[in-house]
Amino acid sequence: MPLVIGFAVIIFIIFQSNVFELFSVIKRTDLRFFSCAVMSYIIINLVQAYRLKVILQGQGYGSISILKVFWIHMAGILISDATPGKSGYLSIAYFLKEDKNIRLSHGLHSVTYIYSVDFFIKALATSLAIVYLSLTLSIGIETVRAMLIVVAFGLFIAVLLFLVLYGVRPQQIESFLGRWTFGKRLLNMLQIFRESTLNTRSVLFLIIVLSLCSWFLWGICFYALGLSLGLPLPFLTFLFMQPLASLLTLVPITIGGLGFMEAGLTGIIILYGVSFERALAFALLTRVIEIIVNLSAGAKILFLRRKYLYSELPPNK
């Protein structure tokens, strides 16, 4: 059903445009800049794979190669594209466990660590994006205020997640959850997460830097794609556009935010005076780039490189 809803939204948006003009715009895409956008997206995933490797190193898996981590990362990305709210990225923990040398809890810790940092940065970036949009567009103060309240709530959730997972163990939470069997299991899992975090706190700054680099590279990717379509927008606009689009991919109604991300990107670009067809072409080609790279790398590792992925890893010490 989520897939059907996503495609229905995409088809609805397409038929709101001049379809012939839309395909004419896509046909005239400058392949030089489009290739730059594709390469930027590949580099983004390499940076994110290195980020995962850094966290694994902090947990005693230092000799795993960046190439293996990249394949694992891309497999998780591909599955996340086929699940609501990008939740499929958690499958990375399963892939790491397949070799039986990386504990499931360590894999989950690595993914939640990345999710926590990413969510926090996206919330901050979205706040900056709202301010930027309010300064460059004629957006009412009430709209800006409402959007900032939503983002502030997201920041609160992110901070709370950090405190629960990575802070000092609150006695109130322990006594409350400890009353039930499920709660005790959850507490044990949180304790394992905290023990793993003690080994990875030293790399938190590097994880934040790599996450910011990933955001900057997304800005380059969007900017290159915009140039390929002749969009007259500055780099900063594309840079602040990305976190908004990224949050829309987390909408759990469709897989990977299909339809919602395209609608959101199209709406933002139209506000800058770009034609509906060019704005929609940008949104659709953004999805195409993700599909091309994710299928090429993710499907390869899932179906053709299984033995390579699950070759022996060093035991956890």
C-alpha cells in the first residue's frame, strides 16, 4: 500500500503539469552537470560509509575495510528506499551480524548513533533553512513561527534520544521500565548501547564533521543537478533545500517518502519563480539519481557479492 500511495502521488503531480513540456525539459538535461550530480551522490555515500566504519572501529572492529563497509551501507540504503520512514537502514545491523563476529547490539548501536547525529543536524539545518527561506521569500511570520515550533519539537526529541541512549542512566526510567519483562530487556539493550558509546564518544566530533560534509556534498549534488536543468538558483538555496527534502523522505506513509519528497521539492523551487515543469523535473531527477546509484551498488551486494560481504571479520575484543 505505501508503494501504491507513493506512485499515486507522483502520477498526480505529473499530470498537474504540462507533460510534454516536462519531458522536453528532462530531455534537454545537460549530461555533464547531471554526471557531476551522480558522482556527488556516490561520494556522499562513501563519506557516510566511512562514518559507519569510524563507529565500528570504536567498538573493536578496526580492520574491516572501507570497501566492505561501503557495500554494507549501500545494501542498507537500498532496503531503506523500499521501507516507510527509511527504517530499512536498520538492516545494516543484520548484515553485520551475519558474519557472527559483530554483535547485533553493536550493529544497532552504530545505526542509532548515526540516526541520532543525523536527526540532530537535520533539525538544526532545517531551522537555518526556514530562516533562509523567510529572508529570501515572502513567507508570513506566522508560517515561519509554526515551522520553527515543529523543528523545535524535533530538536527536543533528538536531545531526549541522546540523553536516554548516551547519557547517565536515569533512575526514574530504570525503576519504571524494570517493572515489566519487556522493560528489563529494553534496559539491557540500552546498557549495551551505553557501554558501546563509551568506546565511541571520542569519535563523536569526527562523526559530526562527516555528517556536515555529507550535507555540504548534498548541496553540491543539488546545485549540479540544478545547473543541468538551467535553474537560476544560488548554491545556498540548494544547500538549505536539502534538509527539508531529507525530512520529507522520512514520512512513513510511503516508502522512502515517495511522492512527498517530490512534492515538497517542487513546491519550494516554484516559490523562487521557476516553472512547474522545471521544478518537477528537478525533483524527479533527484529520485532517479538515488535509484540509479542505490540499485547499482545495493543490488550488486545483496544478490551478486554476498560471499564478499560476509567474508571473515575480526572478532570483537
